[in-house]
Amino acid sequence: MELRQPIRVIVIAAHPDEADMYAGGTAALFAEAGHKVKFLSLTNGDCGHYELRGEELAQRRKQEALAAAKCLGIEEYEVMDTPDGTIEPTLPFRNEVIRQIRRWKADLVISFHPEGGISPDNRYTGKIVSDAVPFTTVSNYLPDEPGLTTRPLVLLMPDTTMIHDYRPDIVIDVGRTIEKKLLACDAHATQFYESPAWHSGTLDRLPALWEDKKKHLLEGWSETFYVSLKMMPALERWYGARRAAEVRYAEPFEIARYSRSASLEEWKAYLPMLADEADLKQ
């Protein structure tokens, strides 16, 4: 099928670093192919450190996000000024997300699950997105930002607290972009090095060399990098058994119940990194 090119993708998370952690490899694949990707964090992450706080930490994390965007090759990484821990599924949040999706002219939205996850910020982000998407094409609602002509497709990314409680409808091989994803996570030093080391009492042993940093990231957050047994059926459906057996690094997604329906051919068109011969059973 013929698509408007380039494909436009927006990944909406609760905190700076989450889009990178859960969808960074996929985002880099889109970017490498010339498509347009935006990351949006609904909070500024100003509570996510053992020492820094408030505006100082918010500015630090915004700079980390901008550095991560360069690593992934994506177009934009916007961090809203909302204080950490204060996301609620309110009308102002919903309207802002509607405007963001419309402004980006998104074909594909990726966000958190509205019903799952331990973090209220993550869960409410998913809820806000689920409430916003149906209004993205209602042109008389928020007429100051032109409505989309087609409602976007929506994929859900499981956070670490949902890693065993989600449905992997689509799993994407990110082996080709794993280095970019690791570099993006590395850019978020407050989250992947400093705060975890403080909690574990190892601040004096932070990794310095890149190979040591890679090992630290891959071992400490293995569930966000490596293929799991849970992902294998979807990998085999999309890539075939032989190719699936070779995949080491992957990112899983669930098709949102509120996503518009799409044919197999349309999903393949909007996810061009997937194998053509795959068969998605919805």
C-alpha cells in the first residue's frame, strides 16, 4: 500500500529516559530509514536523583535527553516542565497530548499501558494517551490545532514492572541499532549510573570505559535489551523461525485496544523494518 512518506512516529513516556529504554532501538531503525521520530516526556524528571533536585535536576535531565536524541538520530526530544510524580489523567493533560499528536502529524503513537505498571506516572501517561487518541481526528475539538485526517496506529511498550504481564503482538529486532540504544541510555547518566550506584553503594565504582558501560547497561537492564521466551512466538510470526532464532536484542509492543484497526499489509507498511513474509494474527 502507498503511504505518505516519511512515516511520522511519536513516543510518549512519563519521564526522560523511558522512551529510549523501551523503544530506542525501534526509533533508531525508523530514523535510519529517513522517517521522523519525536520523543515526548510528560514530566521533567526532577525527582529522579539521590542528590540533585528541582530545576537543577530538570535541566540536567533535559540536556541528557537532547544528547540521547543525537545518539538515536531522532528529530525531536521534548521534555515538558511538569514536576515528576504529578501526572494525572486530567483534561489539561489530555488536551496537551492531543495537540502534540496533531502537531507532529503522527502516523504511529507509542506509549505505556493505561491499565498496568506500578508507576502512577507511567500508568496515567498511558491513560492520557488512550483518552487523547480518539480526539485527534475530531476537528471541532481544539480547533486551534488542525485535526488529523486519519487516527494513528498505537503500540504499547511494557515498562519493567509489566515485563511478564503484557501481550507481545509485535516484537522488533533491534540488533542493528543496539549500539545507538546503548549510547542513548548512556547519555542518561543520572538514571543509569549515578542513582542506581547510590542505591547499591557503588558510587566509587562507576564504569568509565565504554565496554564496561555497555556491560553495566546490558546486565543491569537486561529485560529491556534482550529477547525473552515470551517474545519468541511474535518474532517467529513476523520474521520466520530461522531469522527469529538469530535475534538477540529486541523490543516488544502490544497493539492498543483503542488503536484503529489495520490490515496486516498496513502494519507492515508502517513498520517497514519487519519481514515481508510475516503473518500477524490479531
